[in-house]
Amino acid sequence: MLTRTPERRLLSNFNYPLLGVVLVLCTMGLWNLASASRTAHAEVWVNQAWWLTIGMSVAVLLCSFDYRHLLHVAYPAWVLVIVLLVLVLFVGEAHKGAQRWLVLGPVRFQPSELAKIAVVLAMARFYHEDKEPPGGYTLKRIWRPALLLIIPVALVMNQPDLGTAMIILAIGGSLLLFAKVERRTLLALGVIGLGATATAWLFLLKSYQKARVTAFLNPASDALGSGYHSNQSIIAIGSGELGGKGWGEGTQTQLRFLPEQHTDFVFSVWAEEHGFIGSVIVIVLYATFLLMAVAVASQAKERFGVFISVGVAALVFWQVFVNIGMVTGVLPVVGVTLPFLSYGGSSVVTSMAAIGLLLNVSMRRFLF
Amino acid sequence: MSLLPTQGQGRDYKARFAWVLILAIGTLLILIGRLYYIQIVRGEHYARLSRSNFVKRLDISADRGMILDSRGVIVVDGRPSYDVEITPVFSPDPESTLRRLAEVLELDDEALSAVLARVDAARGLERFRPILVRRDVGRDGLEWLELHSIDFDGVDVRVRPQRHYRYGSHLSHVLGYMNEIGPVELERAREAGLDYRMGDMIGRSGLEERFERWLRGKDGIEQVVVDAKGRRTSLAEDSALIPPDERILPSVPGHNVVLSIDMRLQRIAEEAFPGLAGSIVAVDPRDGFVLAMLSRPTFDPNRLSGRISARELRELAEDPLQPILHRTIQQHYPPGSNFKVVTALAALQTGTVSGPEQGTSCPGGYRLGRRRWRCWRDAGHGFMDLHTSMRHSCDTYYYWVADRMNIDPIAEWARNLGFGRPTGIDLANEIPGIIPDVEWYRAHHPDGYQRGFALNAAIGQGDVNATPIQLVMAYAALANGGTLFRPQLVRRIEDAAGNLIEEFPKEETGRLDVSPETLDILVNSLRAVVHEPGGTAFWRRPRDLDVEIAGKTGTSQVVRIGAVRVRHEDREYHHRNHAMFTAFAPVDDPRIAVAVVHEHGGSGGRDAAPAAFEVIRGFFELEAQDESERAEGSSWPPEGKQSPPGRLLPRVDPEPSSEDHRHASDRSPDRLAPDRLYSEETRG
């Protein structure tokens, strides 16, 4: 089954358009960061270029072997990530009140980012091996893949990192649904979900997290407090109007009214300086990427490849939706980065690693 | 071999992929819809909001107009005040910083804790806003701060215009003072469409208050670009982001107010005032314009407009002598014998006496029923007619006429002379005084009107009360042939360049229906008070002055005289008589009328008349001096022309009476002592 294949054939099957879309997005991201970092001391975009290079190397590495080898690695990797997530709770480096970072010598990274990939791989392996019940998964059988999801989500939530926890939950939830859930079970899960949300609100969420949600529901109520980020972001985006203020000319960005403009609010920078036209171009590029990812999934030769592809698509989609949703005031402000555009090593490397997996599945679609 | 499911399940997967795509693309379309809404539909709104984020309006405060005296000499203008401020966000330890500063800046505990409270209360962006620590810091403090600035992060010195009353405590009640506008006033000003902001200074009393709308200029605006922390960026950003015509809107300076008061005469009056409390007011009887005006004790408007502490303010307010009270218009006194001209006029007009020759004998008092009204001279004056009774200030004659004509004619002629109602001077809170008549006693006295009340009223005692300004205006009317004028302080308003904006004409408020012969009789009797032997002011008359003066002394009782007369010096301060003198000159062509009220001063002839004579002497000396300067062809003041512009050619009195207030107070902190707030130079 895992026969050695001539490299030439692999390269001819390489999904260049997919890589192209990703690279275009990354380039726009760099250009955008160069504008956002004009007033900052550090040349953020240069660092980002290095991170992209590292991310690209990881992607190439992940393409270099048949992804089906990962079937053996999927569960151990999941366990390793769980260990790291537990570890980060004890020895993690705190930043802004949350323990998210693990420091290994010169390397600082967020295990919660790795968890996104690990959950996709582990669930893909589970569904690869599990025989799909005719009517869909019932409660009796869904608890095992659900457990693969719930444990890391709970740990990340504990850091606390509500945004990443929600993203992991959304990715895994997408896979659960994709694997087909029996109707009554779906209803039951819906009820459980609502109950969990209520419980989280009452007992688990920290006050600053609640404040963000309330600020989201009524941003003007506290313009200088929790609602400040959201308000300033909407002003930045809205004031871009049709064509934008021009690269490096965004007043919200350059005069620093816009918070977190390299990371969570990087889309607001883009939208302010390039307007509605620029914003639509970015969203169309993401849509194109999603179409291509689903195409890869549909051509995959076995369930492992299908679930990996759908998982990667979900990973990108949910981050795009939550991030742009939050900067435009549709969703509460939770710390979620925008893939390929936001600054940050963990985010870049995770996104590129996911792309590597997708490309791997794509280039080996004709093999068996 | 594919691990993919069989055909049937493959179709199932197609449906799933379709769902995935529909949901994903659908969601992204929602985001595009949202972007369309905020960027296209509401775009302009947010563009405005982003603009208001970075555009900060800085106010360019307009120069307040000056107050000039009748010759164009600056009385009130502005000078720089060096204010120390602290910006909480830049100060690492505001508490210890302020404690160290307190000593150098003479900040008392109360003020210190007030500033600390404001620093602690500052939250968020407010922490970038400077908080005033000490207004108007002196030279020593500034030098010390400069030397130690390295230890005081977040402490800055800001220069702001400070109202400068060049004559210190002179003319203070007339000029008034300024302080910060209060929240309620701010609300009212805004409703009236006036452009005031928090922290603006507003005229508080006197002319500063009444002429606020003339003196206050129109503030300008400068728009600059600031970043999220409220810090100014660069001029380049300003010009890039703000259209040039919106960047600076220049301020318009306020108008200058030109007084009718000559500060040289004012100073003479200030120096002539003999005691602790009272008033001097001099007017031109020909038009009612005020020539000099003062009230004692006084205060220094520089202090009230600037760095006065809460404690000093309290002490000023609680002082039993009420330095803030403007006695010339806000305090009334029993006018005493000054009122006898009114009784005499009433007696002549009602025919109670057929002429100046008709009179009565003064045995030292007048008996009515079972009571005896005492004349001030227990031994009596002998036969008294109108002329001699005025000269000697004999009370008996007036008891006699009052008993024959009753109180109502006295009250009527008092009102004809302007008593019993405000004169309408350009100052706030003027009181009307009291002129009682039969009606009044029915309303105010438990037993109603009694005949004896007319006797008291006839000599300006009992319930008769008049303000110093009423006294001087009434005498001015006698002097000018019977015309009552509204007293005015401001001759005209000029703009900053000296162009005439508005000139105030004289205003008649009444005319006495009295024959010139009758007026002559009265004026002649008043002349006798000063110039005939036996006149109550005869011994104090300015013998060297070649001007005839008509006047009347007054010694008004504050408490009822007991069986035994007590010497003035032996009485408690508040039981002593008020000394008064009201006069005009020259008798044949009056150009000045003056009233002096010396509270608890003793006798009118001895303790009030000399001050009035000083003012009159000063007036004519200045008149002669100006006359000779004109004759020598000196250009000052140019005849027939307006007084020259203020700001372009500021004219400062060659030797201002008050030294530079700020630095004087810095050198000697003990000047903060409350009694030093009043002018001391005339005491004793």
C-alpha cells in the first residue's frame, strides 16, 4: 500500500494553485505588517518574514513523506500535546494573565496551537478506522472522538485562552458533524452545548472574558474599557470606506488608536488602508482557498486524507470567520489570529504546517 | 485499494462537501455584508469618528480687554502667570513629589490634599491631562523648580494670562475680580449661547462682571493631530491631515473699558480716607460720571483672581468688617445731618417756613408731648433760621419744621432727590436705602406711625437710611440746578486698537421742580457750613484753596444717646458715631461733588470733612496741572481727541501705587496674613 513513488509524478501532481493562493495571502500579510509596524520600534514584518520561512520549511518537511505514515503518529502526538498542555498550566510563561507559553531553551511556543493540528490528526485517525454507522453516530459511539476533542479544549480553556479553545472546539466539532451524527443525537448535543455555555458563563469564565462579551453586546457602553478595542476597530474599518486611506496612511493604525494591530486586529489595518475593495479581495482569497481545500478532500483516497483536508479547511475557516467577525463587531473580542496575515510565530508555523498536510494529501491523491 | 466507501456512500460524501462549501461561503458572505454595511453604508460616519479621534481642538484664549482710566492709563491688564501642573501618567510617585513641592510652592495641607485627591481620581486617558498644583508661582519657586526639574518627572510649568490689577487694592470694589466659572454658570452661559468652557475665568463682581461681554474676547481654535495617547504628533502630520483653513482660527481680543475715574484722583482719595471702614465717592455733578470711588476695608483683586487659598478666602468672608462689601452702594447709613438739606427743602417747598428768615429758638432741644428731642448742643443755639441752623447743624430747628409739616413731605422730597431707590450705577447688588413715611411705619412698626418719627427723620436718624452714592448724587443735583443723573463709571468702550466702539452719554433720571431761588438758599446755607465762622466744617476748611465749597457735616448716631454723653474715644468701636461729609465745589460752577462716610469715625467735621477737602483740593490741583500742561502745548491729554489707544501704546502710571504684587508676595510670605490683604496705608 505504501509503495515508493517516482518523485517526478509527485511534483506533477503538486497543487500549485493552492500554494499560490496561500503565498499571495502571506505576501499581502507582510505588506500589511510593514505598514502597521511603521510606528513601532521593531520591524515586525522582517520577523514575520523569518517566521514564514520557518513555516514554509515545516510545510515542505510535512510534504516530504506519505501522510499515511502519520496514522501511526496521530495518537502519540495527541498524547504528547496533552502532556504539553498540562505542563503549560504549571510551568508556562504567563502573559497578560494567561499561561499560554512554553519555553524550551531559545524556543517559545504555545502548545494550544499544536493542539489544533493534533486534534485534527487524532480525529482523522479515529474516523479512518471506525466503521461509520448507517444512520450516523449516536451518543453511544460518539463519545470516543468527542473525548479526543473535549480534553484539549478543556485544558486550553483553563489557561485561560477562550479564543483558541473555541477554535479547537469548532474544528473538532466540524469533523464530528462531517462524520455524520444521528439526528436525535444532534439535538441532544445541541442541548448539551447550550448547557455547557450557560455553565461556562456562570462558573468558568473570568470576569475580563465576560466583560468582553458584554462589551460586544453593547460596545458603546464602555468606550474606553472593554469596548474600546472593538469600537476603534470598527472605526478603523468603517473609515476605510470604499477604497481605503492608502498604505501607511491609516490614521487609526498609524496614530495607534487601533489596539493589537499586528496580531488580532491586523485585518482592521488592511480594511482601513485598502477599503471595502481590499477587504473583499482578502475574503475572496480565503474563499478560494476553502474551495481548493474541499476539492482536495473530495479527491482524497481514504477517510484519513478526507478528514485531514476537512480539518485543515475548518482550521482556516473558523479562524478567518471568528477573527474578521470580531474585528467587525459581529462576534465578541476573543484572541484569535487571522491565518497568514497575523503576526506571530506560533500562528504562522501552525497555519503553514496545516497547509503542508493539505498539500501532502493533495499530491498523493492518485497513489494507492 | 481505496479505503473510500462504496458508491452509495460516495454520493453521501458529495452532499457533505456541498454542505461544507455552502456553510463556509455563506458565512464569508455574511462577513462581506457586514463590511459593506460599515465601510460603504456607514463609512462616512466612521470616517468622521476616526477624524475626531485624531483631531484635537486646542483653544487659543483671547486676551481680555483692559480697563483704562479717564486718561488712558492702564488700570487692569494681563500679565503672565507661571502655573505648576502635574501630569499623573508621567509622574512615578505623585504623592512624594507633591509633598516635596508643597514646601517650595507654599501649598498648605488643605490645598495639597485637594490636588492629591484629583491625581488619585484620574483614570484612563484622564491621567494624561495635567492637573493644576499651584497658580502663579513666584520667581524663587520657578528658579528652584528649574534647578531640580530632573527630580520631578511629570511636573511642568505652564504660562497662562493672569489678570493684573495694577493698583492693587485701590478701586478694587469698582473693578471687581475674576475667578473660574462654576458648573451652574457654565450651563447658563451655554444656554445663552455664550462660548465658555470649564476652567475659563469670568468676571465676578464690579465692572469685571458688568462689562464681561465687552471685556471678554472671542477664543480662537487650533486643531492639531494627536495620537491615541493624546500626544501631539508633528507639524507635518497636522498639515497632512487637517485642511489649512481649519488648522487655526485666530482669537479676537476683548474690548477696552475706559473709566470716567482719574486714577490720580482715586489715589488721593484712597490716601485721604482716614479710618478702618467707610466710603468715599466723587462725581461730576454736570453729568453724573464718577471721578473717584472707594470702599473700606478693601481687598486685593490680584489675590482673589489668582492664587488665593481656601483658608484665606474663608478668612476674608468671615471678617466682621466685611472687606468684600462695597459700602458705597451696598451699605446704607443713617445720613444724620447730611439729610437736613432734604428737610429744609421740604420745609421751603411746602411753605412750612415762609422763608429763610423764619425760625425758632433752640434751648438745646425740642419738646413733643412728654418727650424731649435733644439738640446736639445741650446749651442750645439761641434763635435759629434755615441758614444758621444749617451752618451750626442745629437739630432743634429741624425738629420744629418736621413737627409742623409731618414726615410725608420729607419723604417725598427725599425721593425727589433720589433717596429710597437704587441710583442705577453700573454695578450689581446696589441697595435702595430706606425713606420711611406714614405708610411705611404702618407696615413696619408695631404701633404704626407716631409724630415723633418725623422729628427723627428730619435730622436723618430713626429709620432713614441712605447709601453714600445716593448722598453724593443728591448733593450733585442741588449743585447742578436740580438735575438727577444716573451715576456712571464707564465713559466708553474701545476696541484693542483704540477705536471707539460705544460711548455712553449722560443719563438724566429726574429733575427737581424747585425754583433757582430756593436752590440758592440751600446752596448758600451749605456754603456757610464751610466758609462762615461757626460752620461745623469751618475750622477744617482748606484755607489755602481758592475755591468755594458747599457741604454738610453729619454725625449720625448708631446707638441712642443715654442720659450722659460719652466721649467718642470711650465708646466701643461699634457704638461710635458715623462721621460724614458731603460737599460740592466750586459753589458757583460745581465740577465735583464728593461724599465721605467714615464708619464709627466720630464727628463729621473732624473725621470726615478733611478727607473730602483733600479730594476736592486734589481735583482742582489736577485740573490746574492739566490746564498748564495743555497751555504749554504738551500733547497729553490731547484736547478734543479720544484718549489714545491702549494696547498699541500702553500707558502706565509713572509710579504705580502698588508694587508688582506677585514678587512682593513671594519675598515676604507673611503678606499672606489676612489683615494684610487689606490696604494698610491709610490706617491710623
